[in-house]
Amino acid sequence: MSPQRQSGRPGWRRVALGLGVPFIAIVCVAPFLGRLPWTIMGIPVILVWMFVWFPLTSLCLWLCEQRP
């Protein structure tokens, strides 16, 4: 059994989920996708990637704040 946090702040794993995953998806992966000539229904794959990550970032932040 782990004791409850007194400060009410999320642990490092939750912060890594809420901030790290979107950071890696946008800053590390996006430059490689920008070089690809692929399209999805006529839209460049990098643009689709960015727009998909808007709600996914909100989801990650929401999961970060959830209490166990």
C-alpha cells in the first residue's frame, strides 16, 4: 500500500503521460513526418498528425489529473 499524496499533485508518471507523450509526438516525430510525401485524402500526413494530436493532448492531460 502506498500512502496518499498530501500535496495533491500528480506523480512523475502522470506528468510524463500528460506532458511527455504529447511532447515526443509533436517535437520528435513530426519533423520526420514532414518529410514524407504521403497524403491522407489529399491532406499531407503531417497536417493530419498535428490535428489528431490536438484532442489526444487534451486526453493525456485529463488522464494526468485523474485521481486513482
